[in-house]
Amino acid sequence: MPRSSPQGPSAAPQPADAGSAEPATSGAPAAQLQFRPRGAGRRLLSFPCNPNGQVEIDLLSAQARNDYLFARALRGRDYAFPIVVLVAA
């Protein structure tokens, strides 16, 4: 018989930083992946990432995740290819 937790049988453990868009910091410099617009009418889109440019998509809010996927789909057309920018921590 499966054990149930105090929160109920369907409660899954959540990471401590669930819902946060900030990447885990382990002494590495903070970075942002930036998609710059190629024309007027679009805004700069930036997302927290590691210094290699990898975005933790599961940690983004729903709106940020949609924006990230949108910018990736339109890179080379409406957005320039992304660049990694180191930011002060």
C-alpha cells in the first residue's frame, strides 16, 4: 500500500526555489540571456541564465516562459541571436 505524506497522497515535493526565476548561485557570476529586437515595435527580452547561456526554463514564470519560447522561435527574424551578458550579483 502506498504511503501518503501529511500533505496528502498526491502532493509532490517541490524544490525550495520553485516559482523563482533566479538561477541557483554557487559562486558563479550571474548572467542574462538577451534577445535584442531587430526592428521597432519590439522590446528587449532577457532571462536569467548560467554563464554558458543555459536558461532554467522550469524556473521561469508562465509569462517569462512564453516570452522566452517566443523569442527563440523568432530569432534571426524579429530578434537577433541571443547573447550572454554578465550582470553584477
